[in-house]
Amino acid sequence: MEKITVSQLREMNDEQLAETLNDTTKALFWLRVKAQTDRLDVPSELNRNRKLIAQIKTIQSQRRLAKAG
């Protein structure tokens, strides 16, 4: 998965953000499985995916609060 910046995330619409979150969550799951059963090629990929998930959830939360308020 290529590196996605916060500005790229902010340019996405809600559906694209949800899809990216879903894909990243699945990728993190499989990385965790692989880490337990085998050796990861790029161990930092786990942290990168966790950080990306947090960034997406933060943006989604900010958008929800902006719509509500």
C-alpha cells in the first residue's frame, strides 16, 4: 500500500474514506496474522497502518462534529 498523506485523506469524500478505512483495517489484520505465523518483510508497516486508521477515524469524527455543530 502506498503512503497516503493527511491532505490526501482530507480531499476524499466520506465513501472513499470509509473504503480506505476498511481496506487498511483488513491489511492490518493480515499483517498481524503474518507477524504471528511468519516474519514480516517490513515490520514498520504495522505502525503505518495503525497510524493511518487513527488519522481516518479522526477526520471522520471531525466531519461528524462539523455537521452536527
